[in-house]
Amino acid sequence: MRGEEIARKHLKKQGLKILETNFRTRQGELDIIARERDTLVFVEVKTALNTNFGNPLEWIPLWKQNRIVKVSQSYLLSRGLHDIPVRYDVVGVDADRNVCHVRDAFRPSSEFFV
């Protein structure tokens, strides 16, 4: 089973509703878009080839976070969503299918609030 499939099952068990997967623009891709109550959640999935993956946040440098934010803004604009709370989560999946879910893993830098 692929990491994204495992992540989707985990998120559903946590009560999130999966809205879309693999949303793509020229700027990049969003792995999973979900909803938790009134919050839209953009989820980056990282899959490790071994069981010692460490902290999945270390796998998402600032440039990647910024790309995810830009793509999420494109998603929001394309769906006509305004003034909706958003959150950025990271889900790490290791070779043994262990899941590390980091809620509110990062936030947009001030440059995105223009």
C-alpha cells in the first residue's frame, strides 16, 4: 500500500473528510486536501523507505512549504473559497506503515498576506 493511501485512511479515522488528492498546478502539487469541521486542511505526505524516518517536518524545507502555500492559494481561488480557515499538516509514513501526523505543521510566512 502506498504512503498516500495509508495517510488517507489515517486521516479518515481521525475524522477528516478527503475532498481531493493530487491537485496539480504549474507551481506544484497538493497531496491531499481534506476538511475537518470548518477548516480546510492541506496535507503533505512523506513516505520513508525505512523505519528510521525521524521527524517528517525535516523533510519539508521552507522553499517546499512556500510552494505548498502557493498551490493552496491557487486551489482556494479556483474553488471560490474566501475567508475559510486553513491548516497545513504533514503525514509521514514509514516502511512498516507507521504514521506520524503533524497537525498545523507550518504556517504561511508574512509575504503571503499581502
